[in-house]
Amino acid sequence: MVDYESLNFLANEVFTTFFNLKITLGTAESMTGGLIGHLITNQDGASSVFGGSIVVYTAAAKSQVLKIPMEFIHREGTVSKKMIERMMSQMKIYPVDVVLAVSGIAGKEIEGLERGTVIIGTDCLGIITINKFLFTGTREEIKMKAAEASFKMLIKSVEHLEKPP
């Protein structure tokens, strides 16, 4: 079971790892509604690693804020690998080393995808990883599981980097 204590622990692990590697993070969140950014900014000194977050919950927000064309959104969907790729690409407005993007369905089925479908991507200095998950539980539990998976992906995304001397 995922709870806020375990999420704060993982957020601290991400913060500490990024701090020690002297790298920065930016997030584009949809279905998590800013939960990941919130948990990262709970860490003392978060501004040394966290460049910022954009919450784009609706298709309109993705279009208006991240400048993703509505034609693309209608063709690819709001929850798809291509959407995650585009969200990460558009996050280049932040001068960060690692970008995380998450989109999914915590409520009723949409776009032919079942509830609990979540797609998460990381871009660590050009190395892109995108994973699809199917979580169960309440709306809040699905969001928390998505945050947990996001933190684990962030930690894995930077494993290839050497620690500075």
C-alpha cells in the first residue's frame, strides 16, 4: 500500500540523489494534479534541484500551456506514449537536466482506456524512458501509485550518471 509517508520518503530519495549529482528536475503533470511537485517541494532545499512543474490536467491546458496542437491531441489522445513524448519535449522551456511527464486516468474510462491506465516518461539528458502502468484502487490511490512509480522511474533514470568527485 502506498501512503504519504512512503511517498515523502521516495521524494526525499529523489531530492538527495539529484542534489548529490548536481542535476535538476522539471515535471509536466496531468492526472497527478501537481502531487509529484508538491512532494518534491516538501524537501528542504528543493529549489536546488527542482526547476518547476506545469500541471496540465485537461486537453485544453495541454494545448494552451504546453502549446500542443489540438489536432495532435485528438489524433493521439491525452493518455498515450506520443502525448508523454510531446509533454516532455515541451518542458524544454525549463532549463533542467531531467524532465518527468505523467498522464493517466484515475476516474472513469476515457479514450477507450480503462481506469488506472497511467503513462509516465522521463528524459534524462536525452535518454528517454516511457512506461505504461495499470493501477487499481480509488482515485486517490491511483494518483499515489502514479507518484510512487514516477519517483522510482526518476531514480532509475539517473543511475547511469557518475557522481562528481
